[in-house]
Amino acid sequence: MKLNIKCLFLVFFALSFSFAQDNDQVLLEVDGEPVMASEFLRVYNKNLDLVQDESQKDIDGYLKLFTEYQLKLKEAKRLKLDEDKNYQREFSRYKKQLIKNYISENKVTEALVKEAYDRSNMDINASHILVRLEATSKDTLNAYNEVLALRDRVLNEGFDNVKAEMHNGNTIFLESLGYFSAFKMVYEFETAAYNTNVGEISMPFRTQFGYHVVKVDDKRISRGTATVAHIMVNINALDSLADPEKRINDIYKKLNQGESFESLAKQFSDDKSSARQGGQIAPFKSGQLSSTEFEDAAFALKNDGDVTKPFKTAYGWHIVKRISLKPIESFENLKESFESKVKRDTRSKIINEAMIAKLKKQYEITYNDKAKTYFTSILSDAFYKNNWILPTDFKANEPLFSINKSTFTYEDFGKHLLTAQRIYSDKTVAFNTVIEKEYESFFEKSIFQYREDNLEVENLEYANILKEYRDGLLLFDLMEKEIWNKASKDSIGLEAYYDKNQSQYQWNDRVAVIIASSADKSYAKKALKMMKKGNADAVISEKLNTNDKQNVIFTKGTYTLDNPILPSTFKTKKGVSDIYEHHDAFHVINVTDILPAGQKTLEEAKGNVINDYQTEIETNWVNDLYKRFKVVVNQKTLNAIKAKIGN
């Protein structure tokens, strides 16, 4: 069965069968396993507006479907289809996708997504001062005071003057960053820049790189996303006799003489990566390219197709052609992509911190206060050479921390440290700093894993959806094995079923026709004349249609008289008809043959025969399931359900 059919099947059962475990009366038992009344009621109420068959709205009719579904699940488990590796792999893949919607802090995520979108509408031109500092460094006061002193000097002496004296590109950086917007800088830096007014310098703040201050020189509404093509001539031309400025002007002359920009780019542009595409480069926003001059020239073009005069950047001489300019899209259109970016960005740390804080309140957590001191004591310099091992007297079974009733041991954290030591290769971080950082990392990983492992117990909605898919996928595999494959591959059984039920597969009266259709009656008249003269449809098409316009289109086939392709006033008569007006168009119908009602061959009726044969196989199979698994209905509970629903 094709994948799309499989998906439809799973969706149907996801809608049709989902269960909850509540403390209430047993409605029925299937092979001794109880099914609660609440399960049935929730399923029934959920699907009441979806079903069209009135028998499915009737309690007894719906109970029959519900019971048969339970029987099929029993059979699937008896056959151990739930142990099949392909089944487990597909279910695991779905579970991983589903769980993402339940293990993040949605309120924080939504706020960060909206904030990022709003910031993306504004470009910031800024400079910054950075005093480098290792991310793990605890002694930060000197770096803080140093960047604060540099800030004071910039306020008094000017950025460029201080830069000329202090920038060393190693421990101290004073740099102009040009224009940027959301996601172009680490989140802490981005936030400081957006919260600083034009002309002002922020107070010091820390990122993973060290301490910064940011000087905001300008803010402007986003210029959108430009798509352009360019022709570039390198400043250091490969041809020693060529003058780059003269060459770009010669190319510009050819452009003004009417030659194709794309062809000139392919022939003469020194940017070979874009020359193959006629000079076109990837779409960009302000701040994405390393040349402000190039960006400004591109965004200054007013219309698609406009071309700049030759201009110079640090990379060479350019001519730029605007292909398109798109303003930033609406929040609704960009929300999904922005959410994905937020979760990949340094903002994800904020989401994780919010989620951990929420889980700490939700779970009962106890800590071993001696654990960090113990692990600090057993580290050695071998840790920084990636050959540290746990000591022979390691206290493996000692509790590290517990989350509800789950205990995480020293052994668990020890394994984490063994893996983590490669990160610290050739570094000299204090042991207590290593333990603090890795303990936090291990705790975060552990509490999130605990959340995943127990989510089915904690979240009823998640549990229901997961069970729906688990059972629906299992039932699909069962039906494919027991019904669909048997019906389609059992050629002998199929032929026997057809022979027994031939009377159900009959043709009505049919006609073989060639239909000429046109929205213009005058062309229908022309087609009529040519068809009456015996011209073939290919000849008529060539005569009446052009490269730019399809005036007449032909349809050929064999149809029953009630087929909607034929006009309701259609007359069954061989030969070329008059013009019919049908479906807001004009048609000429050439009836080439009239086929009277008669028996369909097995090949002609195969699709219907397979469907009907499947139904027969399934009916017999379900009857066998009733014999294999004992079903007991609690009539008292069923009567109470009927009274409650009024059915």
C-alpha cells in the first residue's frame, strides 16, 4: 500500500480510537482484559461529528466497531507484531517528533520568537569593545574593570582614537560591526545592542567571549531581503596588462549597448562562483555581506532590473543588477521558521533554564551535598590529557541526586565525566570549575530525560496521542498482513470470488468518443467543420492552436452515458455531433463506437473485485477473532451509558 494511503489510515484511527484510563466501571472485557466505560465515551464523543454513517452514532453500532478494534489489537499482539523491528523503529521516530511539542517551555519560546521577529524588522549599526575572557573563568573583575575603563576613554576621546591605541586583535578588540539584526550575534550581545539608544554606549555585559560594551551608531527599519546579480573585476587583475577600472567600464558600455547582463557576467566576471548563474548571488539582508558599499549600492536600486554604475569595494569593481527586493514577511508567515531558529540559537539556553526551573518545582528533588567535593577530589591532571580514569575505590553506588523515586548515582556522573574530559584537552581549568559545569550539564540532561521517560504518565494528552499512533500503526501492519496483501496477491481466491459474483460487475451502456472542447464558440464551429471533413485531432490542434494560445483541446476515451464529462442532453449516435454547451464551454463529440451493457472481465473489474474480496476476507477473519478471544459486555454499564447519552 502506498505511503499516503498508510498515512490516511493512521490519521483515521488516530481520530477514531484513543483511550484514557480513569477509575470507573468496566464496559467490556476482551480475553479477560478490561476496557473502561470512560474510554468508550471519550472515543464516542470525539468522533460523533466526524462519522456520517448513522449506525456509528448508535451506541450499539459504535460498540461493535469499538469491540472489533480491540479484537484486532489483541490479534496483533498475539502475532507479536509489536515486537517487529520495523514497527518499533517507525514508532520511535514518531515519538521523538511528537515529544518535542511537550518538553519545551512554550510561553518562553513564544516570547523569544516574537522578540526575534520584532528585532528582525530593525537593523542596527554598532561598534563594540571586547576584553577576551575564557568562558569558564571565575576571576572576571579585572576584565570587567578593563572594559569599563575603555568605555570611559571612548566617551572622552572617541572610538577611533582609542581603537588605534588599544586594539590588538588578541585580548582586546575594538571593532566596527556594520549593520546587523536578529540572529547575527550571540543573544546577550544582540539584546544589549537593541536595548541601547543611538549614540550611547552600553554598560559592560558578558558573553561566552568575554566582557563587551556596545556603541550603537544607527538604527533603521529593515531594508528587506535583496536578490541581485553582479559582475566583478578583481582589483589585482590576473591579466597584468588590464586596468580593472577600464575593464569594468568597458563591460558597462557593452551593457548599455543592449548586451545581456547574464551573458556578460558569465564571460567576464571574476567571481566565478556566481558567474555560472549569470552573476546571481544568494539573497541577503543588511549586515550579511562583508561589504557595506556593496549592500548600499544594491539596496539603492529602485526597481527590479535596474543596474548600478560601476563602483569599487575592497574586493574589486562591481556592476550590480537588482533581481528582486522582498520586505520582511508577516509574523504568521515567519513564525515557524523563527521558532526553529530560536531553538538552534543561544536563546535555547533561556528556554532550557525556564524548563528546568519549572521541572524543579514539579518534581521532588534531593541532592547529595558531598558529591561535588568528592568528584573534585578524584580529578587529576590526567583529565586534561584525556586519559583520566575512575579510581579503583570509586564509590559507584553512592546517590548523586534523585528525581522523585529515580536515583542517579556517582557511577552515572562518573561515566559523564569520562566522556566530557575530551572537551578539556590541553586546558587548565580549575577542578572545582569543571565539576560545577559538568554537574549542571549532567543534571540538565538527566531531568530532561526523566521528563521524557515519564511524560506518558504526566501528560494525558500526550499519552492519548501516543497510544493512538502506537495502536493505529500496529493495526495497519496487521491489516496489511492479514487482509490487504492476501486479497491483492491471492490470484486464485480472487478469480474464484469474481466467478461467484460476476453479476455484480456489469458495464452500463458506453460510448467511445473524441471530444473537441473550446471556451470560444467560433473555434468550436471551426473544429466541427474540420471533424466532419475527417481531419484527425492532431491536424485540427495544429491548425487552431498557437504557441501562445490553446483554443481547442481534445479528449479521447470510453465513458458510460451518465459520466459527467458528457452533456446531460447527449444523444447516443455514431458520428460527429452538433455543438453542445456544457461546463461553461463548447464541445463537439465524435462518437466512434457504441458499446452495449455487458459483463466486465476480471481485469476490467479488478479494483472493485479486490475491494469486495477484502471485505469478505475481513468479515470472516473478524468472526474468527470473536471465536478466539472471549468478549464479555457489562450490560449494566452499557445501559448507564445509553441513559447518559440519551441513545
